[in-house]
Amino acid sequence: MVGGMGGRGLYARRILRGSAFLLALVSGVLVGTVAVWVDPEGHAILTDREGPPVPGAVPAGVEELTGRWQGDRTTGLGTPERDSSFPEDRLAREVRVALEDLDRGEMRDALPVLRRLHRKHPGRPDVALALADVERRRGRLEAAERVLEALLTTPAKLHDPWDSQARRALSEVRQEIEVAHLAGKREVRSEVKSANFRLTYDHRLAGRAYGDRVLHLLEGVRAELAESIGRTLSAPLDVKLYTRAQYLDAHRSRFPFATVGFYDGSIHLVTARHPRTELLALLTHEYAHALFRDALGGDQPFFLNEGIAEREETVVRGRVGLVRGEWWKLVDAIRAGEWIPLGKLVPGFGGLEGSRALLAYLESRAAVQLLEDRRPGVIARWLSRCGEGDPWELALVEETGWSVGTLDRALRAEVLARFTDDPLGTSLGAGATRDP
């Protein structure tokens, strides 16, 4: 029984204060079946039971614990190496992989995972400290400040070394914010909030009423996509609006082509003088990207990411599905040998410009339309399974019956089937359905 003196319920919980005590403990006690676990608050737990002694606890070996208390790593916990379907083990593995990505300097891969884990487990200190560090290095000081403040105000008491690390990091971030403010590097921006969004915009763009109107649009977008995609975000989303000049000054170098908005954990949009429908369409597109990343922890497969966002945007603009002229462009691409296999669009649209980039977006929209036409509601079901931790490839096959390769063949066959009265189109049918 847990906490008892008899039977096999050995259970001891305390905060380890030094590496000397730790090494003595490891060498003298950890024999037989006794195991050491570390809970989300940093407590060490000794137990001879099988499985985690408390929710969120992860097993820690000698190397991990020694490194922890000798200061070799300031974030992260020892995580199980075994393959396990337990939620605690799956969480621990995700944390470990994200921290390994950070160690390799791969912030692009680690950031969306850390943000998703932080939304689901805001009181987990290793995740919060790692996320704050990444946000800080990206120059998003206010975002880092919010993460650290949330960690330090969590209802559960935060113990050392987590508490001291978080307070030191928060102090440093606030000093950097103050320095930037004094140097005149921070824009003075208006901010309005709702339960689900934090909206910032240049105070010269419009007054408070404008912000309230945009918040109303955002709440409408959230409700509409909850209906069509079946998902919402559990934490407030940052939305930043710019004049064209501000946007170009801040983000001109991010893309090789002109853009009016993007999503990188926050929504960024050029909004000055946009008609209501245009702004609503852009907000819908970027919010769909946010839901996709929340479900999958990243942006891949990119053609489905963009296809879903494009589909939701076109609905706002009053169109449902591709028009005949767009299908013509796709059949022309097949005829000319310019079709881009969907497999090549999984990692992204990098290197595609002009008509090739437009073709990639068009194929993506067509792929999503085909999936929904054949199996209504499949996108929502697929996202749900991915959000539960299923690999996206497996979820795609089990929900649709298609892999990326077979989906590509089916899509090309669908394109050609729309032009059966065209001799050239039908003559290319067999060749167009071969694997790329």
C-alpha cells in the first residue's frame, strides 16, 4: 500500500538537495526493484511499485539525476527509453526529443512541440523553461515573459531548482525588455484581449473600437472552424496586425515572394484598410494553420496544411471547391509533365516560385477537396487522431485508405476523369496514374 510501512508499498518522496546525497542514495539504495521517479514539480520519488507513482512522473536513471543535481542541464528530465503507449511515457519522450532538437540548434522543429506541450501542461517546469529560452532567443521577449509568469503563478508550488531558475530567467527577460524600451526599439502598440485571443496593433492604425471588431471576427472564426475542423485552441492565441510598411520592415526577408500574412505560433497580418471579408478570409486561413500545428506539432505534411487552410479561406470568400478553370490548370499540368507529386510537397513549398508555387497550392486544395468529397468529415477525424498522438501517415491511411503516393494517383485520376470528353485527357489517363 502506498505510504505504508508494511508489504511492498515502499514509497518515499522528498526533494533531493545535493549530488552527494544523491550518489549515496543511488549506490546504497537503488538495488533490487526500487526505482527513482521525478514528478513534474521536480520531486524525486522512490518506489518499488510498477508504473508511475503519480501522474506525470518520469523514471530517472543515475546519469540523468546526477546531471540534474550537478547542474549539467538546466531543463529537461530523464525520460524512458522504452517504447510505451502510456501517456506519461509519451509525454516524456516528446519532451526529450524537443530538448535534443534544441541541443542541435533545430529551433524550428522544437518550438511547435514545446508550445503544444506547454499548452497542455503549463505547470511542467522543464517545458516552460525550454520554451521561454527559445522565445527569448527569437527576440519574442514578451512571449518569454508570459511563459515564465505562468509557471511561477501555477497553483502547485514550484520547488528548487525550478523556482530559482524560473525567477532568474524572468528577471533577465524583464531587464532585456526594459533595455529595449529605453533604446526605443519597441513599438508602442495597442492591445485588446478576449478569452481566446490577444490582439496587438499599432495605436496609429485605429482606436479601441477597431480592436474590438477584429476580436469579434476572430471569435467568429474560432466558432466556424470548430464546426468544420472539429478543433479549437486551448490557450489564447497572439494576433499581430501591421500596416504594410511595418509588415515589410519586420518580415520582408522571411519569404522569397510577397505575402500579406503568416503563422509562426502567432498570426501576423497586414490589415490596413482591408475590407471586412478580406480580413475575415485571411484570419481564417492563418487560424487554420494554428489548428493544424496544434494537432500535429508541426507544419507537415505541408500540402494538407495549406490545402485545409485554403479550403477554409475560400469558403469565407463564398466559393466551395475548385471551379472548372482551376481543374483545367491541373489537367494542363499533367499533360505538360509539370505535375508536382504530392510526396514532394510534404516537407514544404521551398524553392517553388511563380506558377510552380501556384500549382502547389492548387494541388493541395484539390487533394483536400477529393478527401472530403469521398469521405465527408475525414479532415476533422484525421486531425483528431493526429492530436491524440497517432503518426499522421498512419492516421491518413486508416482514415482515408490512401497513403500520400496512392492519394497522388487518385487525385490525378480524378483530374483526368473530369475531362473524359477530351481525347488528349483520356489518352494520358493510364500514364498519369503511375507512381511518381
